[in-house]
Amino acid sequence: MKIAILGTRGIPNSHGGFEQFAEFFSVYLQQNSVDVSVYCSSNHPNKETTFKGVKRILCHDPEEKMGTVGQFIYDLNCIRDARKRNFDVILQLGYTSNSVWYFYLPKKSVIVTNMDGLEWKRTKYSKAVQRFLKFAEKLAVKHSDFLISDSIGIQAYLQKEYGAESNFIAYGATVFEKPNVQPLSSLQLQPYCYDLIIARMEPENNIETIIKGYLKNPTDRKLVIVGNYQNTPFGRYLFDTYIHHSKIRFVGAIYDMEMLDNVRYFSNIYFHGHSVGGTNPSLLEAMATHCCIVAHDNIFNRSILGKDALYFKNEDDLSYLLSIDKNHGDIQEKTHNNIEKIRCIYQWDTIHKAYLDYIKKCLQKKK
């Protein structure tokens, strides 16, 4: 079986959730004797032809020169290349900039698409762009052979909106077992003396709501914000507006997983403000690192956390929740329950096996 993974900037991960999944899953496939290739952007810092035995196919990506339009051209280049290689299965991670090229997809390959989140709901986009993304979503549903939803909420949405069946397979994480306080020193942090946000700097992640709620509370802890605040207009706005507050610290993006896991583990409260999308990787990683989680109240977060988190809808809710005691028995129980979810439901090997089993099933059905 020959599988191609499209829709990411490439492996190893230096960008985000889909890239991380592509890295982990492709290595798993290779270790299970599957012929797997991952399409990678020419802008990726790694130029090797393989990564841990996985084939890397570099395609021209003009995004650095052309901006967003370049993403569409990069995806087109990937799809055109895939037509030459006789893949049995093409796994597309997302649809935003590739579904418009559906007519180029190789006819003999089984097209399996992970539908990601509700991209057209993201408030960073203009109304015109939101309409296009809704159209792109429709194209992906119509022209994929099989669909994957990484959230029960997304699965229900696709069924209601399009009458489309999709297979629910969540994202994965690994329980963090070896905390080490030493990595905190480079960020000048003390254990449990700070609260934490890890997110892309986008409006729908409710970062400003969290900041405003934080500033309303007299806590003497710091709010540490991890994310690249320089590469989006909203990120620059947040930095320029709130950097002067002594309680707010922007530390930029961190991709070192050991550092991230320890920063999460030693936080007092972990704020998860994401309001659009499916199973968000950073939420599972927070669950896996024993975090006390305060999450935005929406179907996506509740479908994963259930009763094992505290929820906010606005800055007043959030300000009130800052007084919770991380060591209270009820909070400790929530943390423990989330760890067990990672072990039993969201463990990477379980997720990878579910993907591979489903792909085999799709291939058999197509035949």
C-alpha cells in the first residue's frame, strides 16, 4: 500500500498540529511496513529526501513571496506531483487551499480528507474569505471518497449540513511523566507562579478576553502567552496593546516539546480559549501534562473535557475563576480524569492504529 500525506508544510514539524500529526503518523506507517510519502514545502528548513525512513517530497512553495495565494499554488504543485506516483491512498489534512484543485486529484487513488475545523467561522477572515472557505468545505465533502472528523462536534456538523458520513478519529497525545523544573529558568519562571496560554494569535482563540479577565483580577501571578505574536496583525495588536502590563508576558513561539511540556506542567492554570475547530492538539497536550484547565465554553471543548475542566464565556467569568485552588481535591480529580482520557482514548498508538485501520477499510471499499 502506497500512501501520500498532503496538506501540511512538511515534516519534521516546525509549524503546527497537522504537521505534528503527519510526522508521528508517517513514522508509525513506515515502522509498520507501509510505503509512505509526505509532501513538504520547499520553504521547510529540512531539505533531506527522508525523515526517519519516511520519504519527503519537496514541492515548490511561493508563499514567502506571494502570501496566502502561494499556499494554493503549493497545494496544486503537490497534487500534480501525486498524479505521477500511483498512490493507493491520498490522505489530505485539511481542505482550505487544496479542495479547489479537486479535478486534478488522481482518479485511481482513494481520497481521504481530514476535515479539520470550521475554518469559515474564523473571525480573522473577511466576509468574502469566509464565503470562499464555506465553498471550499463543500468541495472537500463532495469530492473526497471518505471523510475523517477529529471531533464529535465536526462529525455532527458534517452530517447535519451535508448529510455526509465521516469517521471520528481524534488527535493524540502522550502522558508527560518526567517533569523537570530546569527548562523554566531560561524563561525566568517559577513553578506554579504563572498561568499559561499556548495558542496562535487569532481572535477566535479568545486571547484578549483572557487577558482582560486576567487584568481585572488582583492576582500577583504572571500570565505567560506562548505563540508567535509577530506573524499576524492580531498578534502584533495584542503585543503592542498589553506588553506594558507587568502581569502579561509574551514569550513568542516555542517548538521544543520538552520545554513546552515542562512549561505546561508547572503552570498554575492553563487557559484554553479556542472556540473554532475540532480536537485541538494543544488541549490534549495540556491534559497530558497534568494541567488545571480553564476552557472556553463551546461544544468542541466540552466534547473532550466534559466535566473535567472549568469553563468561561467572558472576561468576568475568567476573572472569577482565577481564584481556584489548583490543589483542591475536586480540581485534582479533574486533572486525574484528563490523564486517564489520554491513556485510554487519545494515546498516539491508539490514534495511529485507528487511522491505519480506517484507511485499509476505505481502500477495500473503493476496490
